[in-house]
Amino acid sequence: QVQLVESGGGLVQPGGSLRLSCAASGSIFSIHAMGWYRQAPGKQRELVAVITSGGSTGYADSVKGRFTISRDNAKNTVYLQMNSLKPEDTAVYYCNAHLTHFALGLNNYWGPGTQVTVSS
């Protein structure tokens, strides 16, 4: 009853930029936080960036200064602007939302993921 849809992934050269988007839909009462995780082959999933409904942000040390998370509350959408991309940023990027559904209550939801490949 809650769906997260990611977009914007693709192939980019080292040093390039990419902008990911994630839109949440459904009977959502309130979104408390949205974030981006990533998982490379053979690696555990890691938190990349998070933003609360109040606008507070947090980043993994590996992306600080290069990535920026933002959101549009009216559209239930979160963005991840990725600059100065490195090959080690290559991963499947997943959108996550911590929200309250009208009927289901509070829970975490995940998008299906979008592939980001950084290669020359």
C-alpha cells in the first residue's frame, strides 16, 4: 500500500554527476525521514544519506562534500545529487522511507533500487 519508485540511475564517468529521485505514494499520513542506501556486489548495504521531515540531514563519511540530499515534502519525493563520482560509488542505490500509513501505522519501506555505475 506504500510504493517507493527510484529513478535517475545510470552510467557515468568518474568525476561526473548524477541525480537520483525517489517518490513515495500511498495512503501516507506522515513521512518522518527518507534516505538513500547503497549496496555493491559482495558488500553489505550501507546508509548514504538521510533527511528528516524537518530538513535535518546526515551523510556517510565517504560521500560528505560530494553528495547532497534534499526533499520536496509536497511531492513526497527525496533527491540525491551526486557529484565528483568515483568508481567506488558504483552500487545499487535504494530509497528508504520511515513513515506512518493511515491504516498500517509506522514502518520502513524500500524501493526496488536503481543501478549507478561509475566507469571510464
